[in-house]
Amino acid sequence: MSETAIRVTVWHENIHDREDPRVQKIYPNGMHQAMADGIRENLGDAVQVRTATLEQPQHGLTEEVLANTDVLTWWGHAGHQLVADEVVDRVCQRVRTGMGLIVLHSGHLSKPFTRLMGTSCCLHWREADDREVVWTVNPGHPIARGIPQAFIIPQQEMYGEYFDIPQPDELVFISSFSGGEVFRGGCCFTRGQGRIFYFSPGHETYPVYHDRNVRRVISNAVLWANNVARQPYTTTECPKSPRGWFENL
Amino acid sequence: MSETAIRVTVWHENIHDREDPRVQKIYPNGMHQAMADGIRENLGDAVQVRTATLEQPQHGLTEEVLANTDVLTWWGHAGHQLVADEVVDRVCQRVRTGMGLIVLHSGHLSKPFTRLMGTSCCLHWREADDREVVWTVNPGHPIARGIPQAFIIPQQEMYGEYFDIPQPDELVFISSFSGGEVFRGGCCFTRGQGRIFYFSPGHETYPVYHDRNVRRVISNAVLWANNVARQPYTTTECPKSPRGWFENL
Amino acid sequence: MSETAIRVTVWHENIHDREDPRVQKIYPNGMHQAMADGIRENLGDAVQVRTATLEQPQHGLTEEVLANTDVLTWWGHAGHQLVADEVVDRVCQRVRTGMGLIVLHSGHLSKPFTRLMGTSCCLHWREADDREVVWTVNPGHPIARGIPQAFIIPQQEMYGEYFDIPQPDELVFISSFSGGEVFRGGCCFTRGQGRIFYFSPGHETYPVYHDRNVRRVISNAVLWANNVARQPYTTTECPKSPRGWFENL
Amino acid sequence: MSETAIRVTVWHENIHDREDPRVQKIYPNGMHQAMADGIRENLGDAVQVRTATLEQPQHGLTEEVLANTDVLTWWGHAGHQLVADEVVDRVCQRVRTGMGLIVLHSGHLSKPFTRLMGTSCCLHWREADDREVVWTVNPGHPIARGIPQAFIIPQQEMYGEYFDIPQPDELVFISSFSGGEVFRGGCCFTRGQGRIFYFSPGHETYPVYHDRNVRRVISNAVLWANNVARQPYTTTECPKSPRGWFENL
């Protein structure tokens, strides 16, 4: 393992995987393992990946774990309300001080994402085996590395506009669905020193996290969200700053 | 006519309308008249609308016309290269000093738009009677006033991503097409003091400019692009500015 | 009063005004009255302005008041923590469904603003009679109407970077201070259908809200933040949307 | 030299350096050598740096040189009009297909930059030994890596707002000057697949390119502007795209 490896924590609520045979069949070791595998497969020694799940003490997201996480990925759905506010505060605060955050699919309604966005993050949805086409609209963006102009996910839950998010700083992917809907499915945001990427593909009843392009996008996002600046100053308080305070930084 | 009416000039190359019977049937008075009618219909006394066309001297865009235009709309296709560079320079310069510009459909490749964008403005296209669905992705934006969450244009030329434009300052509409393509079809930009809106619907062989929603969007865009700030200072030169130059503005 | 007048509610915590003789001298009727006067002075019949204050029941921000408010302005400082979470939730929800919000000066740390931003909104500050120069960096923006390239506030509290906000959708003003600091003091955001403008000038011990340019900026911001789109749909839930749901909107 | 080294070409008009003894004293080998040294010093084996100057055939920017350049830096001032349009077209086209571009100081008025921006890029200026303070306003951005919250350039040419550029995709640095001016001096743009960074410090009569922080910013910008996506498709034409064209990319 490289000393400069990016420390990734794949967080998963791990509910459907234990309760729904359809999901178990696709993800026998849980969706988090598929996500972790995808990141390792693409980034190798450049990352050090572990997982954490809802049922663990403090949901596996202790102060220590977060302090040693450079990029956190988040998948939740049935258990959004089971995530303790104390942990949510800790995650949001860590994002603002520089931890990258990759929010996947139904994580759009998770507590950390909605708090960091300041909006409802609501959208239209339908489970009807729509074909999704993911279009690259920012081909020079590092998250588009190795991704074709368009790629197809044969069957997906439809996620459609209006998606109630702040306008993203950068929009990288837009999806279409067989039914005619569109969706801003690949969006970059910054909150404090933390870089956030939302990526919509990923319903639990389809093998989306086995898809080569989806895995590549998430891996690219890990590289993008990793905060190389790592500024030593924080912004958790408002310093009273005498004239000339900045002269010897 | 109100004294404070917004002075709109609808510019049209007016080529297909004179040469193609299919276009003549849909737009017997030319597409520019349909556009002008749509704006008058929605905005009434709030606007004063005239038209100008390619075949006129200086393409109808003399210094005087431009000086007395608050918002210019632009439709071109077959005649992009017939537009004199001198007129293009004048249009771009007038935009930078505060004239609004609404670029329609195939105007994406027009000289003024590509020069103001700094990119190729290329895209994918197909004439195959695709159904277009226009989705509102910024419902609080003034250009979305009176526009439903989605509206349908039953037959349209497909315009698809990658659309080579700079990231818009605000993205208001995204379209999907029957073939599965998506397109950032309603985009806001600013260049200097000029506000620019690109709106993609509008192929000449379909009655798009008779569509109620399309007319409403263009009319809303006229209101948005009209520069109420009308700052007296220009930015056509770099002033050498002594210490304190700004103390008595 | 015009039937289409924009209904403005000027909210103020009204603490310093009642406790600090320095503030009383500058604002004998309270800062909220100066703000309300400034808006009326500039917009006349185009607005209908009322005030609401912290000490009123529900802080003067009942469901009914908010339902009948198009644009809310917010000034708070000493009493941020005294604002009831229930009222904050109501304000944020009303913003997302289309109420404009203008946050002034020390309101940067208010509950509504920090929740809508998703960041700490911290900054550097100093009370030392710095001269502030406010620079227009988006002269074609409607909020810059009638505002010179730069204007001076002779004495002000210094607010300096790093200001921990999400990157604004549009940046209209940047301030400098005698001490050498800079500040993104005029910032536009959108959250849901609500348009938000943060404007930094306004310390309570200086007569900033009597300043002609400051009053003009706030008045321009009222016009900008007023949601003319007024879309009937809300985004407080995620609708399950069958195929073709959008065909007859 | 690493096989994956980023290939940087430092372009310089090299006029003041040969004509002005003040400049020669500060930059005995030319400003381009100081810039190249700064990049090598920070990035070592990660880059392969060469220089090119105005007086060379084709200004040193042949098809071959550009094809083998990942990131181009540009400094010009007295010689903007001496740069051949043919070379400018080539540079702009190469940027759109993925070459990074870093435009320095007076390069704001260069042909490549103004064409890629679509605006005048004018600004206010003064040569009066102002102190410049460069403030980081996006501390999580990779270009801010290792840069303090603020750093001081003791003497600089003043560059002040209004700076007539399109709103940057990301704003990283804002400068203040002793005279009270502010300037958006660190701005990110994208044009096509090319990433562009404008950085304002750098007047020829001051030792700015010997400054540790300035060198670090330029080096960080090289890493940021290097297009890792390197998409094989270009956007120099508008492909007619039959239904299903994207199904086997």
C-alpha cells in the first residue's frame, strides 16, 4: 500500500442486501463490497478502501474513522432516518474541513446530502425497467476520464427532473430514460473545503455496481474529491482579525 | 407604445422561407414574423418589435438599428457564412456593452454566437421526426415563468450532446429526444454587460415557432436579457487609473 | 398600492437598536425602519413593505405572513440562537417554494442562511473603522442597476475572506477594506425556487442603511429575488411518476 | 524523465526582457526561464518543460509542438498584435481539443485568451508600486494547494475591476491593492475539453516570477489544467447521427 494512498471509506446502509433476495442474488457480499471492489479494481495501490455500515456502532463512522478518511462514499435508502444526527453532524463537519463525499443514487435523500445542499433534493422516480443512457456533457472533466460520450444501463430505476438541488458547480453527466425523462445525474459541488459528487445510477435491484463505466466514474470521482490542498486552517469559527493579521502566514 | 418598451429586433437569415415550400407552408410570412408575433402576443405594450433580415443592406443591422435595440434574436442556418464580419463585430461589440441576445436553434453555429462563446458550439443532429421533451431544471428562473415542468414538441430535429459550449451561468431547460439523446437546450450566459440566452427548439420544417410554450420561453427571455442596469461605462479599453480614481464616481 | 406590488417583509432581530445608544442615535426607529424606508424610496408603488421582529409572537413570521411575503429581508446578530427552529424551518421551506430572501451583513451566521447554504458561513472580522470599497464585478446584472463601478462606505466593520459559502451562482460585488482584506459581499444563490441574495454592508454602529447606494442595491435585490415564475408545483416530496406522467401538463 | 510526465510549453513574447534593462536585471535569462524553473522546482519529474518565444519561426508553436504539449503557459504584452492569426487559431483549436492553457498577467489581452473568452478582457491598471494581497477564496481547490489564506506581493502593477471576463467556472483567488482596488486574479474556465486558468500576478519590472507562492500557484495550475480525460473524440464538426449511433461506443 502506498504511503500516499487515498483512504476511502465506502458507507452503506446494508438493509436491502440482507432482506431482499433479489438484491442478495446480485450482490451476495453486499453492495458495499461491489463498490469497494470497483474502486480497488480501477485505482489499485492509489487507494486504501474499507467499508462501514449502518448497523455498526456509530454506523462505523467514529471520529477516528472520519479523521482517517479522505473520501467517503454514501449509499442509503430505507434507513435514512436511522442515521443518528450526531453522526450526520460529524460527517458534514468533516466534509467542510476537506473530506471528499460521493453520494450515490438514493443517497440523494440522505441526511448528510440534504443538509449540505440546503434543498429538499426531491425528484421524480419510477421502477419500470427503463433504459438509462448516461451522457457526458463535460468531456474535459477528470471524472469523465475513460468514459464514452454515452453509455447505456439496460435497466434502471427512473430518476427524473425536477431534481431539487442547488445548481451544481460543474455538471458532468446528464441521463435520459426510455420514458422520456432527463436527469442531472453527475453533479459536482463544494462545501467548505470538501468536494462533493452526486452520481445517480445504482438501484439495488439491478447490477449497476458491476457495470464497468459506473465503477470507473466512481473511481474517477474518488480522485477528484480527494482534497490535495489539505489546508491547515478550518472555518468552524469566525476569527476576530486585527489589522495586518495576514502579513506573516 | 410605452416609452419604456423594450426594443426588440428579430433577425432572420430568411433563406429557407423563400426557397423551401415546406417552410413556406408553415411560415407563409417567414419565420421572423412568427417569432415577432409570439413576442408581441406575450408582451404586448412592454415591447416594440421589428425584424431585420440577411438580404437587407448591412443585413438590416446598421449602427443605428443596433444602438436602438435592447434585445436581438438570431436565427440562421444556411447563410452563416454570408453574414459580413463587419456586422458580426458590431453585433458582438453591442452585446458586450449591454444588448441582450437570444440565439435560436441552428444559430448555435452562427458567427456571433461562436465568437461570444469561444468554442465550436458543435453538436450531434438528426432529422428524423424525433419527439422532443423540454424539461425545466430551474423552475424559479424568470425564463421558466408560465412553463410547465415538461412540454412536448411532437416532431423536431434532434440536437444532442456533446454540445461544445462553455458551461452556462444558468441552465434552465434540458431536452430529451425519442432516440435517447439529451441536450442542454436552454442556457444563460453573460458576456460583458450583455445577457445571452440560447434556446434550441426551432427547426424550420416544423411549426415550432407557433408553439405556445416556445413563444412564451422566447418572450420570457426577452425580459430577462433586457439589460435594466444600462451602465454608462464601457469596457472597450483598459483605462490607466490613478490612485483614488474611483473616489467620486 | 398596485395589485401586483411585491410584498416585502423586512425582518430584524431588533436587539442592538433597543440596547445600544450608539445604534439608537443612528436608527431612532430601528434599523428595520431604515431598511423599509430605503426600499419604499426606491420602488414606490411597486412594493408593499412591512416589518417583523424577533420579539413578536412567532417572531412575526407566521404561516400567514410568510404565505403573503414575496421577498423577506433578514438582519440578525446577537439573537441568532433565539430564533425558534420551527420558524427557521418554515422560512427555509418557504424559500424553497419560491420566496425571495435577502440576507444582510451579520445575517451570514443566521439559522436560515447557514441551513440554506450547507456551510459554516464563517468569515474574518474586525471593528476598526475600516473604509470599505464595494466593487461591481457584474455590471450587466439587474442588482447593479444604478450602482457605480465602485462606491465607498467611509467606515465599516471589516468582513474578510475566507468566507465559507458555496460558490455563488452569480457574484455581483466584491469589497476591499483599508486593511487589505477582500470579501465576496454581493452573492446570488438559488435554493429550490427561491432566489437568495447575500449583501455584506450593514454594521449597526454605522449609518450604512442610510447610504443611497446600499439602499439601491437592496431595492434592486428585491426586484431580482421576487419570483415571477411562481410555479404551482412544489418539491417537498418525491412523486412516483408513471410512464407518460408529463404528457398533459 | 517519467513517461507520463506532463509536457509543458512556456510561451513568452520575450520583448521587454531584451529591451528593458530593468527587466534584464530581474530576469537575466528571460521571464520564460524563471517560469520554467518555477514549474520544474515544484513538479520535478512529473513535468517536462520547454520554452517557446515570439521571435522563433511560427512563434515556436508549430503543429508538432502543440500536438506534444499538454499545458501551455502564455505571457505577452507589447507583442500581442505580432502573434500571427494562424498560430492563434491553432492554439485555440488545440485548447478546445484538450490542451490546458495558463494565461499570465498581461496575457489577459492576448489574442488566444480574448478569443476563447469572447469578451474584451479589459481592466483598470496603474504602475505605482501598489502592494498586492492575493486571497484564497476556494481553499479546497487543487490550485490552492500549499498556498496560505493570503500572500503578499510587495510591489505590483495594479490590475483592478471591472475585469471584462465571462463569470469564471471557479474563482480561486481575489487580489486587493493598496489603492483599494480588487481583482479576480485566479480564475478557472473550460472551453471544449481544454481547461484554462488565468492568474494575474506577474508584471515584468517586479521579481514576481521568483516568488515562491506565485511559482507554486502556476505549478498547481499545470496539474489542474492537464487534461487527464484525453477523450478521443473531437468537436470540430457536427456529426449527423442516426438513431442508435451511441449504442456501441
